[in-house]
Amino acid sequence: MARHHAKNERIKRAYMIWLEDAKRMAPASVNAALAAIAGFEASTGHRDFAAFHHEQARAYKRRLAEAKKDATGKPLAKATVTARLKACHAFFVWLAGQPGYRSKINGSDAEYFNPSNHDLRIATARREKPGPSLEQVQHVIATMPAGTDLEKRDRAIVAFILLTGARDAAVASLKIRHVNLTGRFLDQDARTVKTKNRKTIRTDFFPVGEEVEAIVLDWIAHLTGRLLFGPDDPLFPKTKVLPNAAGLFSPAGLERAHWSNAGPIRDIFKRAFPAAGQPYFNPHSLRKTLMRLAFDLGVNGEAIKAWSQNLGHEKLDTSFNSYGTVSAERQQEIMDRLRSSSGDRTACAVGGAPDKATIKRVLEHISRTSV
């Protein structure tokens, strides 16, 4: 069986360029789309895309529904299946308008890639992803060791992300000069900081405690004073790795260079939270912590908009929908309190709450009049 089709490879490259330049998609998103298309292509035996028929799309959907994860043997998640089908749908809609394919591909056949409404609802359902409480994060920071340069850096990273809500990829690319100690804010300059969608963001320090802020300030003082780092050096330098006495590579202090990605920062969180007796929370989850803090402080009106902008959000809806989800336990607590307070006001207004017999008569009346 053929492993590739030269014509298909050329048109996939053209599509990749179109996604990057015309649609301005991030490299990771482009790679995911191409991987989905490659999966479909393999399911057809690498037939020419010009021979596309809607039965191929239906067969691919069935194959995805039956596919298992290599690591666990479990079926693919509905979200994964839906994402792959959407990528293939978008590709063939685009392909139907390309020279050499217009007369061969019926654009409407791409609709056969659409998942069922049942699967789509499962794939897009919003599921609660809790973040740690402020007290939990503060506890983790307080229990982290700070004897060596590496330990000081690791503790400062957790404190810094709580203080600023910055994303881990941005934190890995920060330089010392991006932190304004006098103004107490972080300048996430998109020209040099890897912010999401390359937005420039000014982030004033969040009110998460003087102890947290002091750890960050002490770390910067340690870098610039004792270690003689300059403004253009990394705020959180990578670990220097050298051979030890046994000839094995091991950590040997700090290197005056940035991490290439945010993986090491997530590893710090994976070690720190369990070591403090807490469940693991990733760096991004601390943005939920900060939104919960806004609710606890009763922030509203103009202040909640400022809080949202401080997280780098252009729209307030993003802060509420992505990070402001109320946990099930908190939801129940709030509704119990509202029912209690509402019941008290109603009882005062009508001379007492209705008894069961009254409720039964009202329901029977509604039943008769609604027929």
C-alpha cells in the first residue's frame, strides 16, 4: 500500500501555507489540522484527494468512532474525534475551490464530515476544571524550600504566576526588565514575550498577599545583586546541567539562558503541589484562582473590567466563561443562601410560607387550567 501521494503532498503544503499566512493560525494548530488530514488520507489508502467521495468521509467517521488510544486502549474522546472531523471538513471545503479540484470535488460532500449532534454536544460540553484556592497556593509557596539558587527560582515561579496570572509560556520567555518594581506591574511586551496570540499586556500585581510579592522581589534582587544578572537576562533562567563526579548529567545551578518551552515550569508545579500535600494543579489553573479571588473580594463594575484586562482579556465574557466558572460546591452554597434569604423575605411579605396543602391546591389548579 502506498505511503504517500505526491500530488496530495503538494496540495497539503499549499493548504499549510494558506492556514499560516491567510488564516494566521498558530503552528501548533496548523500541525493538528495536517495530522487530521493525514489520518483521513491514510484511511483511503492515500488515494488522490481529487477522487474524494462522501462515502470516504462516512467511512472515516466510523473508523474514528472505533479507534482506540494506543496508551490506554480506550476509545478516542468525542472532543478529539470532533476536532479531526472539523479539520477534514475545512480542508475539503477549501480544496473544492482550488484549480484542478473544482470540477472534481462537490463542496457539499464535505458536510459528511460533520459529527452527529449527539457527539457534538458531548464534545463541546463545558466541564468543570477547578483551580486551587488562594490558601492552597499560598500554602504550597510557604512550604517550598529556598536554600539553593534552583530552589529559590522554583519558589519564585509559583509566586510570580500567582502574583501576575501570566501564562507559563510567557513566563518562560520573560526578561528581568519586563518587571517594573517601582510601578508594581509586569510588561508583557509581545515583541519579546511569548504571550497568547502575541498580545501586549500590562499586568499590575494582583492582591494575593505581601508575602507572595516579597518572594518575587527577593528573587529579582538575588538575580541582579548576588548573581549579577542584567536587565536583558532571563527572569527565570534554565537549569544548567553538567556531568557530576560519577559522570552522570545532573543540575549544576543556573544558566544565563531562557527555557525553550514551558515544560520545566509545569514540572515545577508537578513537584511542588504534591510535596505540600496538595493535588496537582497546573500553572494555568492559577488564573481560575485569581478569578475566584475577584468574586471573594466582591469586585464589580469598573473594577471587574480592570481585573479582566489585567488577565489579558479584551472581553469580560472571556474572564467569566473561561476562568470564572463557579464550582458545584460553591454553586450549591450560594443557592442555599439565596433560597434562605428569599424565603425569609417572602414569609414576611405574605404572613408566612405556604403549607403543603396550599401548594398541592395550586399545582392542581395549574394542571386543570393548562389542559
